[in-house]
Amino acid sequence: MDTKEISGEIVRVENVRKIYHDNGVPVDALRGINLTVSPGDFSVIAGPSGSGKTTLLNIVGTLDKPTEGKVFLDGEDVSSKSRRELADIRLRKIGFVFQAYNLNPVLSALENVEFTMMLRGIDAGERKRRGLVLLEELGIGELANKRPNEMSGGQQQRVAIARAISNDPRLVLADEPTANLDSETAVKLLELMEKLNHQDGITFVFSSHDPQVIERAHRLLILRDGQIVNDKVNK
Amino acid sequence: MIGRIAWRNILRNKRRSLILVVSVMIGVIAMILTDAFSVGMMQQMLTNQIGADAGYIQIHKKGYQLDPVLKNSITDTVPVSRVLAKDSSSCNISERLRTFGLVSSAYNSAGVSIVGIVPEEETNVTTIHNHIVEGSYLSNKPGDILISTATAEKLRVGLGDKVVIMASRLDGSIGSEACRVTGIFETFDSGFNQTHVYIPLETAQQMLDAPGRVSEFVVNPVDAKKTDPIAVRLESELPSELEVLTYKQMLPILVMQIQLYDQTIYIFYAIIAIALIFGIINTMLMAVMERTHEFGIDMAVGMSNRRIFRMILTEAFYLGIAGTALGLIVSAAVYIPLSHSGWNLAMFSESLNSLGVGTTIYPVLGVSSLVNTTVIIPVVAVIGAVYPALRAVKLQPVEAIRAS
């Protein structure tokens, strides 16, 4: 196994390039990205549309593979892992929050949260207990039995966050999590994620160009044309 | 939980699921009822032939089966009667003298098998007395004759009319007898009707100058399942110049046809299964395509390909089970009343009678048919979902998530 022990780093991205082919024409989506994410980070990758934010997040989240370069998660090189191994890594180490919430429409809020725990083999009683606790913590305990289509966008995104953190991941990747929400709901949701970061030490990496997200981030990475043009601590 | 998700996914697109369930249901009904009617038809062919003439066991002089002429008849019936006396409570027994001959009227003549019977004994082994359509069943009165409607039409005779029967005697001379038509019969088998007339045994023996001779003893066990052991025992106890034949040996083509059917039904099952598989592939593929984005999310949150594959197969299995259950219910609703009343197919009477079936078919549902259907259909549903499931697991997570 090609591993590197990198203490204090959850993510290390080394010289990552991603080339797409658009009708046979190669398009450089990412051009030599180097990046590290440390435990407890609350970082945002910002940049205009098409700058490569989502591509970078997908590669860090092992949903996509780099054309060149390496990605280490918890010191483990994930660039050459099989699909089955990557699914297991995502299950154990990564939580995802998507712009469009992406809850399973046939499951209730509680079942959506339980789903990832079920995939980890947690027994039914335990996952129900933990799911209810999580929903209560996120202020949507009373919606446990509601289906996604019976909830507002903000409520669905809270369920999505509960789902993302249900397996105690090392890292939560949130792709434009506030893009579909009104500003008041977005602020509440960001406050919630800040609280999870502060209280529980959950590491968040966002991709967003929402000023409210950028304001709250501890670290701001500006991506432009597939390159990190700025990486600074947000004050 | 996978099962619960699979079930809810089925309920998402109720119309599509319903169409698939209904098509599975139709497949089940087709399999069960086709099998039940085919088995019923063949059993009727067999029981009709056994009931009309053959009986379950016959005792002949050796060689009679191959050359059924008068000289091959049993001359001494005493040893046979002695052996059969032991079975008088468990078997119904009748003796016959049979020969080929001619039946003539003033208008026409017909080649027939002239069967001399003991009328009251014959009622216990065959059903000819149940098929009298005109007049009455044969009595022991010398000179009475029972002919079929087909023969009556051919000879242009009716009840009370005289006909003459003629056949070769043992010495080669022609024996004849003027008989009066006392009854006209019509069985389910048109071929049989055209070729059989019945006269009292004594009349036959007199006409053929064959006193005491019989061509065959018909032995019908009260419990038909005991046919084989009784036949084996009779074979061992009867004089060696006699042979004991069961209906399986007397009606080999029909028995073979039934055995062949047991094999060929699987070809029919295969045709139904293939049609269903394509229906299931189509429906499940549509369901998978529609949920591409969702599978992407499932993959993102760590659902393995194995679980996604299993979930899709589970959905198909549930659809198969639902369709099978409904199919069994509908089949039962059709089968139960028809198994009592039968299905009247009078419009096809000509062809059915030529097969010796009868115009009313009573379906017979075997346990194997039920088991086959209950097992085959859900398995077929799962097989049909394999390709769509493979398509789902081949999706790249990032591309699947992008799908709208």
C-alpha cells in the first residue's frame, strides 16, 4: 500500500491535475493543485463558476480521480484505490452535503440519517437512537418521520448535515450548501455547521461563492482557472 | 433496511410497477392454467381410454396383444377365475370375447371390433353404459346389440332395427348373427365410436363357435394406484401361457405423450420466462435510468456496488413475488370452479372427440406446477434485473451525481 504518515493532516493533495474531454477537446479543470486540510479546519474553496471548485471537492471526496497527482486521506493514498475501497473510505471518513440536499426521497428524515449508519453495519436500535439524537441536536427532531418532500429546503439541508456527520467522519465536504437557501436559512445553517466545528471538532471544507460562507470560513482558498491563486487565513 | 428501501422504490412509480406486476401475473396465470388444462386434457384422454375399453389391467393369452385374433383367445378360463377370485373385493373384473368383423344393414356395412361382454360385469370396469344416448344398455338377451351413433348413421339404422354381424370363426368359416339394436352409445372418442359394437358374451361365443373362450379379462383395481403391484402379483400367479398388461403397456403412445409433456412443459415455461425477462429488463432499466442521480448520491455516501446491485435485485424480486401472488390468486379463482364444472369447449367438439378427450375439460393442477411457478417466476424476475443492476453499478459516482 502506498501510504504516507502525515500527522495532523486529513487531506493532502499533491500536484493534482484534472483534464476533461469536451467533445474530444481537452479541458484543464485543475492545473497542479497542492492543498492540505488539517483537523478542525473550516475552510472554503471559493471562486467563480467553472473555476474547478466542485471538481476539486469531488477529487478530495474520492468521487472522481485526478488525471495526475495524488490525494492522501488520513495519510492513505486514495488515487489508486478500487471502487469498492473508495466506497468504504467515503463511508467511514467522509460526509457529503450537496447543494440540492440530495436526500433519498423514499426515506424519512430519520431513515436518511440511519441509512449511512446502516451501511456501516450499525444495528437498527443503535442507529435509530443516534439518528434521533442527531436530528434533535440539529433542531429538527420533530421532523424525524417526515419525507424530504414534506420539508423545507433548510430542513432538508439539516437532515443532509445529520446524514453527513452520522458516521463520525474525519471530514465533511459541502458543495455549495447554501446555494438553494434564502439568506436567513443559510445563516442559520452556517451557524449550525460552525457549532459542529467548534463543539465536536468536525472538519468542514466548503466549495462556495456565497459571501456568507466565505465570511465565516477560517481559511479561504481562491480558485481560478483550475489553480489556487490565494490561500489565506480568514480574519 | 435495503428491503424497505426496495419496497418504497417500487411504490414510487405505481403505474410502472403495476404494469410489471400485471405482466408477471399474466405469466403466472398462463403457466398455471395452461399446465392445468393440458394435464387435465391428457388425464381425460387416458381415463377415457381406460374407461371406454382398456381398463387398468388386462389378462390375455400370450401373443394376443400382437395378434388379436380368435385363435389367440383364452380357452380355459377356470384357472384365471380361480386366481381372480382372490381379488374379488379389491378389483372389478369382466371378461370379453373380441374379434374383428362386419356389421351390415340393408343400406351399408362397416368394419368393426365386435365385443362380446357380460353386460353387468362390464358396467364395473368401463363406462360404456354411461354413454347411452338412445335406447338402453345391453342386456344378456341373445341377439341384442349396442352400436354407436356413428355406426347407426353409417348403417342408417335406429333403435329396434336389425343388423347382421359377421366374423371368421376358428375353423375359418364365417359366423353371423342377426341382432336388434337395443341401444346407441356415444363416447368422447369418435375413433372408438366408429369401430366398436357390443353384444352379449354368449351370443359372441355362439356366433364364433368358441364356447367358453374369452379374449381378455379386464381387471380394474378399486384403488387405481395399486394397478402395478396387482399386475405383478397376477403375473406370478397366473399360468405361464397368459400375459398381464397394464394400461401403460396397452396405451403406450398416450402414456409416452404424458411423459413427454412433463418434459416439454419446461419449454413452455422457458418461453414465458424469456418474455417476462425482457419485460423486466425494460422496466427495471427505466427505473435505474431515472434514478441515476440517486445512485450517484448512494455511492457518494458510501453505498457499495454490491449493495446497490442487491437493492435492484430485491426490487425485482418483490415485483416478482407480488405478481406471482396475484397470479396464484387469480389462477385459483379460475381453477377452483372450473375443476368442478369443467370448461365446456363444445365449439371444438370434433377435434376434441378425435383426441378422445370430451368437450368439457377439467383442469388438473399438480403440486409440481404450483411449485415450479412459485419458484421460477421470482427467480426470472431477479434474472431480468441483473442487466439493469449491472448498468447501475457501472455508473461513475461523479457522473451519476451530475445526471438530472
